[in-house]
Amino acid sequence: MFVPFLYELRDRGVKVGPQEALSLAQALGIGLHKGTLDGFYEVARALCVHREQDLDAFDRAFGHHFRGVPDDALALTEELLQWLEQPVEMRQLTEEEKQILDRLDLAEARKRLRRRLLEQRERHDGGNRWVGTGGTAPHGSGGKHPTGIKVGTAPGGRGALEIAGERRFRDLRSDVTLDTRHVEVALRRLRAFVREGAQDELDVETTIDRTARNAGELEISLRAPRRSNLRVLLLLDVGGSMDPHADVSERLFSAAKRATHFKELRTYYFHNCIYGSVYEGAALFRGVPVLRLLQDCDPSWRLILVGDALMSAWELQSSGSRWSYGDDSGAPGIAWLAHLGQHFRHAAWLNPEPQAAWYGTAEVIRRVFPMYRLTQDGLLEAVQHLMRGGSRR
């Protein structure tokens, strides 16, 4: 009966599949939901939501599927919220007026609020019935009631039974700027393993198979241990237009340095574009020729470039850039980028700028490297591309 609900979750971007369906069926089978819809909500949310940013999508799907609540009814109307954000000043109540205010339990307060929202058509202030401000009704903002429900975010007396629509978490998004934790989680997916070295690890499956084929007489099989074989080359644009993005670049650099599943990690710096050399320090000293770097790093390395791809067109297309730092090859920056793109089978460019800003020189660089936004979603997409590889551009 809950399978259509799972399909609705998928339609709203919540990643659920057979594993979640089986786990949910098992939970219902042993009665974890206690035979109630609220219990089912708690169990289903615990089993089906794997990311904080999916919590709101789950709530919307649950409300629509089980209670028939359309999406546009899940939030208070924008007009009502605008009223409540500008409360009028409330007059002082006498002790007699305070005593005659109705004391409601939470269920009755919620029932009255739903009824008023269906009936109300205009703004109200200073009253005792409608949803408004500065009054004595049990629902509104900036008023006075011993057992009311606050609606809106304007400051109040902190005596409300609850706050309508209050969330215990932010409406998180996965396209926000990365923090170090996000980077570490994404980089864990960038891994590749091979079996190499002395054959000193027991191969259980092969041992069982050979023993069975040998009429039960034990025949032990050994194999080489499984080790990481992933090598990463990280090239970071520094200075100039990248200064506002220094924090997110530092987080990426820090997470990559702390990663333990890379067999080897090399990090170098450049400014705007690569002109024959990359540098060991962000101050662009101790240059390493790109040709020597390509000799040291075979095509199986994963190449990650980080930069906003913003520069003057002549810096990308012309030779002898003022940022070439002694490179006398005469080749323009785009030629060096193309050389890198042709050498490495797995490469990606991470851009901290919004995609709307990827024009001009960024459009040219996108023809050489697949470009992804330096956000959580963008980094995950880049990691997936780096693991798949693909034809050189």
C-alpha cells in the first residue's frame, strides 16, 4: 500500500529504492509504527530520508499522499505573512481583561486557527477573533494570549503554545557553498582499488570453491591485498578574481590533503590560466614545467582544476602572457589546457562562480574540460565523471 508513496518520493527527488521499500515493510511487519499514521510518518522518514535537504520534500510528499494537501497549501499565504511581519503596537491590558481570556489546549487552538484561515479575507489588528497582530486572539503575532499559537516570525512575548510552521532545521539545499565536511564526503566516492603485492591474503570464496571441487579436501587460495590505486593531480587558481573564493578553495585543499584513500596526491597552483608551468606555492614560486609534470603523471591520474575561468581573452588566446613567469614556449594558455585535456583520461574543472557567469573565456575552457559548479551537487557530479572517465574533448 505504501509503494505509490515511494514513487511520489522519487518524483520529488528523494532517493528511495528497493532497499528502503524492504526496510519499511519489515518495520511495519514488526509494528514499529504502532498502528498509527503518525507512527508510519516517523518510521518512513527515518528509513527513507538520507540527506537533510530531503526532509522538506518528504513532508510535502507525505502531506499530499496521505492527507490530500496540495503543495500550495503547505505554507501560509504570502499576504498573511506580510501582515504579520508588520504588527501594530498592542495596548496594555487590564488585569480584568487578562483574566477573561480563554485558556485553550493545543488541539483546540490548532482547530480554531485552521477555521480562521479558511474564513479570513483581510488584515486584522487589535482584535480578539481573527489572525492578526496586537490583539487578544489565540492566533497571530505581537499580541497577548495565555495559550495562543504564534503565526509569523515577528518578535513576541515567548508565551505561545507553539509557532505555526516552525522548522527544527533549515530548508537545506545541496547547491550551497561547500564546507569541509561536504568535500570530504564527496571525495570518499573518488576511489579506485587494485590487488597488488605479495599474495598473503586469504581468498575465502575461491578457497571454498576449490575445496568443494576437490571433494571436500581443503585447498587454500591466496591473493594480493586490495590497495588504493587512485592518483590525483589538483591544480588551483589563486589570486585576483579568485580571492573571494579563497575559503572554499582552502576547504577543498584541506579535505584533499586529509583524504587517506588516495595513493598519491599532488597539488600545484596557477594564476588565471596555465602557461607552461605550475607552481608549488600559492605565491607562484618554484615553478614545475607542465611537460615534466606530464612525464611524471601518466594518463590514469585524475586531474582536477579549480578556478573561475575568468580572465582577459588575450590571456587565454595569446602567447607571452604577463603571467607566464619565464615560460618562453610561445604557446598560448588555451594550448596548454588542451595539452592537459588530451593527456589525462579523467579530468574535470570546478568553478566556484554561478553557472550564469560561465561566459567568455569560461565558454572556451568548457570546450576543453567538463566544468562543474563548486557546490555539493557539482562536486558529486564531478566525482562521478572522474570515476567514469570518457572520451577526450
